[in-house]
Amino acid sequence: MKTIIISVLLDKRIENAPEIQEIFTNHGSIIKVRLGIHDIIREGNQGLILLIADNDNNKAEELIKDLKAYPDAKISTMTV
């Protein structure tokens, strides 16, 4: 099994959370762990989400592509 760690730094967290959640729901079968940290900057409106996902059949690549298409999200990945 291939595993990938994905970090999502989300600007305008309160406004954008429903759309990002929809992306996560659409790819829920490959997401094994999700950790959300909101207001990472004091008095800010950013959120940091860490995902651990299976990358069998490159399905995580589809998730990453969908996340990168979202304008207020900055995506980083690490394969383990």
C-alpha cells in the first residue's frame, strides 16, 4: 500500500469549509486520517488540515488535483 500525507492550508476557513468538506467527502474512501486545526494564526481565519491517504491506483493524485484547483487552498504532499 502506498501512503501519502497531504497538508491543506485553507484561507478564509469559515467561508470555504463547506466546499473543501465536499472534496473530502468525494474522496472519503481513501482518507484514513484527518486532523483539522483552525485559527492557526491568532485572530486569523486560516485552517490547517492534515490528511493521510492511501495512494493505491493513484487515487490520492485525484484528490490532490481537486484540492489544488481550489483557489484558497495551498497544498503540500509527502509520500511515505
